[in-house]
Amino acid sequence: MRASGLEIAEGRLEMVRGLLEYGLLAVHAMDSRAATAVEPAVIFDADASRTGSHA
Amino acid sequence: MTPEEICFATIHELGDRYRRRALSPVEVTQALLHRIEKLDRHLHCFVTLTADRALAEAKAAEAAFARGDHASPLLGIPVGYKDIYATRGIRTTAGSALLADWVPEADATCVRRLQDAGAIMLGKLITHEFAMGIQFPGHRFPPARNPWNLDHIPGGSSSGSGAALAAGLVHGALGTDTAGSIRGPAAFCGIVGLKPTYGRVSRAGVIPLSWTLDHTGPMARTVEDCAYLFQALAGHDPADPASARAPVADHLGPLRRGIRGLRVGVPRDFLLDGIDPEVGHAFEQSLVALRDLGASVRDVVIPSIHTSPAFMVILLAEGFAYHERDLRERAALYGDVLRERLQAGGLYTGGEYVQAQRLRTVLRADMLAALETEEVLVCPTAPRPATSFAEALNPDAPFPRSNMGPFNMAGLPALALPCGFSASGLPLSLQIAGRPFDEATVLRAGHAYEQATDWHARRPGGLIP
């Protein structure tokens, strides 16, 4: 099978599927309408104090 | 001091003896090189040994001490660098056949900072392939082995760094941590590893795995040694776009102030689910020790902690983006498992990647909310002790559940340190995480616990069959 233009051996598809599912379980369970946070980046403010303020 | 005592001395002890002229950096370097020659044929920690350079740097350090020019606590301290940090004029392989002959023209910022502080470079330490693959039999570089049991893995991807420290082959090392690659080897090898706050330590000159999850940081045998290395590494670097400008605190001074009144949160949900009973017992005992030291320990809830495996979407998608060209043009130079994992990253949709990042934002907000009241969070670093090679080398083995990935997702500082041993003699580890840029409190908590226990003082016995 070819995926992303690259060959994946048939015997390895189950491993790849398992890996994909491991990460996607929470993503697919997410109701994106309910999640108010939209900022995807993790960048702390350059002047952040110890209290955890962040951009 | 016997040669073995020299090899297992702390950075503080070495510095003290250097300044009193009771010990020379040359003697220490020679003792380590002798030990490496004797042991590393079994352990496979080093990819490249830079013995001549190390001896030259040791002589320079010795001369500096003779002149009284010894302000840096790292002067004359022998260290090793994970072979994913670029080193000027010295082969840097990333554990990959793709880079088997790459000789960088410049040092990574972290390497430069430690060298400028007077550290002695002993060599380059093996990493899992591109900090993620596993070295199966036949791989160009043999895998490092766990000094506590050679049939067990040392953890990864900073495998050589963890094993070399546990075996007394270096006094400090650098690792990288995308989902636990500093803390995992620290846990499995019974040493200390610090993943700093995202942006606190430069990644410039380090081969990326996943840009938004990658961290660099120190590994050592004690919390104080880790603090010495971290102090030299921390600080803004314009060469790393994610580098923070937050001022660098003093991490050594507050180390001995104790933790009376420290508020310690225990997020049991998810992080303690299904853990090995011996890990669970050691963790509960560590909570008793923290209470005995005066800390206020209580359970906390992080509502979105179950979403943390979404880190895999981010890690693999970003990893695929970095490697895509080479995967298409030179796929045969990748190990099978790494290639397949990276290919999986190419199968996630753009929407899934963005949703994973949004989940990450929620998780980070929940963790920071818990840290509004608590000063640190604690949990077992790994749900079980080091697995055997036989188990780890099963190509169909699922990716192990991680207690470390959540802190990469949130970008929070997290420390791994020894908290016991299994009945079979394998190290167990406690993870202490804290507020952004508050490594000082994380290190102080770790140091207090460490000084109240003796796990860090144990050494692997019967190292060689």
C-alpha cells in the first residue's frame, strides 16, 4: 500500500493503524464546537513571570 | 579517592577538590577514559570518543586552576553530548545512517555554552535514530544497554546519556526530550534528568524531531549536578525562534532551602492508571517522604489529562514534515520502525493536527489552573521499570503509554529522579513538574527528596558479565 507517496508493507499496516489510533482517540472524541480555546501554539510570553502567565 | 570514586563523584565534589588542588581534571579524565575503555564495549554508550580533545581540555582546565582562574563550577567537568547536538569538527550522526558521516561546522548552542563554561567533552553519546526510532539488530549503531541489567533497555531516545551516567562514564550529559527522551532514560537508568520549560534552553544546532514538542536539557546523577548544568545552559538564544527572554533565576542558591510548606499536587487520574504495583508502592512512599519533609501533599484533578496521547499526532505530523524529503528520496537509509512511524505521521489530516494542538491548549490551561494553587505536581515518571530488549524489539509492540508526554504538551518543566528499585533491581523514578520558568522550585523539591533518601547513591553492581 502507498500512503503519502510512500510504500508501507502490508504486514506493517496494523502497526501503523494502531499508532494512528493511539493519537487520534482524544482528537476524535473532541467536540470542536465545545472547545473554546483556539490558540494552537505553546509560546510562553518572553516576559512571563513565575506565576505562569503566557501568551 | 579510588578511580571508581572519582568516576562517580559529584560535580560539586570534583570542583571542591580541584580548587584545593587535591585532584586534577587530567586525573579525572584519565580515570573516565580508562573506565570507558573497559566498560563501553558492553554498554555501547559512545558513538564517538574524543579522548585526545578531552585530555587537551583537561590540561587547559588544570592550567586554569593553577592560575586561580576557576569561577565556573563546570571548569574541568567531563561531559558527553547526545549525538543529535551538532559539534564543530566532530561527526554528528543522530543515530542515523543518513548522517553517518556528517561533520558540522558549528557547535549547537548548548554545546558551546557548556564548553565556554569549561566543561570537558569526552565524546558523543548514542541516541535512538533521529531521537525516535529503535536500534534493531543490524542497525549501523548498536543500542546502548542498561547498566543495571544489560538485558534491559536504558530508555530512549537519550539512551547513551542515561547509560553513561549510570555506569560512571561521564559526570554530566545533554539529552533531548520530545515526549520523555530525557526523563525516560533517567528513570530507567536511575539517574536525574530535567526537561526545562519550553523555550528556556536553546535548541539551535539540535536536529529536530517535532518543533513544538522538542526540548533540550541536562542529565546527571544528582539534582544538584543537574542544576549546575542547567544554570549554564539556560537563557535566551536568538538562534532558536522559540527561545524565551525570561530572566534566568539562580538555581543553586535556593536548592538547600527545604520544602516546608511546599504545595504538592498529585494528579492521580490517568497518570496512575494501570501502573506496575512496584512503581505504585515506590510512588506512595515518595509522597510519605515529601510529607515528612514538610510539604503539603494533596490530590488534584486535571480534567483534560486523558487527551494527552494527542501528543502523538503532533509529534508524528511534525516529524513527517521534517523528514518527508528524505523519506521519499532515501527511504532505505531509515530503520524500518522509524520509517513506518514517520509515514504514519504523513497520514494525519491537517484538521486532526490542528485539533490536537487545540486539545493541547486545553490541557495546558488545565495544568496551569492546577498550578495556581499547587507549586509542583508529582507522579511516577514511567508506569513500569525498564523493559527487556526482547520485549522492546518486538516491531509490533504498541507505543508505550507515557506519563511524560503531557508535560511536553504543556511545555512545563519536569524533573525525573530515582525513588526506588524493583525487586529485580531496576530503578524506579519520581517525576516533579512545576510552573513555567520555575525550575528553581522543581529542583528544590527534587533536591530535598533526594537528600532524604539514598536511591541516588546506589551504583550498578556486577556491571559486566
